[in-house]
Amino acid sequence: MSERLWNTRVGPAQYADSSEPYQSALIEQYKLCVEMADRVSARRNTANTFFLTVNSLLVTLLAAVLPGAESDIPVGALIVGLIVLLLMCVSWFALIRSYRQLNSAKWAVIGALEDRLPAYAYSRAEWGLLGGGSDWRKYLQLSYVEQWVPVGFAAAYVVGFVTMLR
């Protein structure tokens, strides 16, 4: 990672005649990276809220409209509706996965930046106390839990569809 992170043409020597010391520039970049990682998490939460709201409204609407009316709906229309709902769930699942991958990369860069800072606040201290995310009893990674929500909705849609065909 360090060959991609560090600019070999810029180091403390290039800051010798500058009013801003090298370490200050490094800390500012670190702060920016942490803020950008936090913003990705906020965008992920907004996307989850959107999809959860839309799916909850759809489930409520379907539960209110369909009882007794399912025999009047052509099977082809039900299949198209199911496909649309499943595609929405697949999109939601993929979006959560993408945000997780993006944040994983951002936090890896933040950890590498900590190599040149006085403390390993995140990469070794906090993440180490959480077992590096590998022990669910210490820390259950939210992005893995989040991915089960669209899977749950998709399963409910399939079960509902099969039930309506009987």
C-alpha cells in the first residue's frame, strides 16, 4: 500500500523552508481522509433509509391492496412486479456492498497514514480492541448486518408471490 500512498518526491525536506511543517500537512490530510470516510458512511445510511422506506411502503401498500384482489391480477403482472421488487433488493444489496468496499479502502489508507503519526488511534488501537472485525462477539460489522435486510425483503417478496399463486 505504501507505494501507492506516499509521494516519494515530497517529504520533510521539501517543507524545510515552508511555514507549514510536514507533520501538519500530514495531519490535515489524515483529518480529510477521516472526514471523507465518515461522509461515505453518512451516504450509506441515507441510501439505506431510502430503500428501507420504499420497501416498507411497498409492503404496506401490497398488504392493504392485495388481500382478496390477487385472483384478479394476471400472473404476468405479478411476475413483472416481483422482478422489479427483486431488482430493487439486488440494487440495495450491491450498493451496501459497494459502500463497504469503499470505506474499507478509505480506512486502510487512514491506517497507513497513521504509520507517520504519533498514535495508531484507529488502525491498531480501536480496530484491535474490536478484534479487527473478525470476532462477531467483539464487533459485528454493520455493513454485513445491513446486507441481510434487502435479502429479507427479497425473501418476503418471493414467499408472498408463491403464496398468491396458490
